[in-house]
Amino acid sequence: MKKICEICQKLKKMNNQISYGIKRITKNGISKRKLVFLTLYLACI
């Protein structure tokens, strides 16, 4: 669980990339890998 939170800290630093990623995902449909990262990110907000 601690490992996941470390990943989430990195994701928070990449906030702009995440929101850009969300825009791309909504355009192109969701790949499983992106969905996993998105889920981790949202779980840690």
C-alpha cells in the first residue's frame, strides 16, 4: 500500500500531464494501462 502512495505522490507532481492524459483518453478511448494509472491517481486525491 505504501508503494502505491509513493506512486501517487509522483502522479500529483505530474498533475498537468494527467489532465492532458485525461483529455487524450476521452478522445481516443481508454487503454487498460491508462485506466489503471487514472484509478490510482483518483484514489489518492
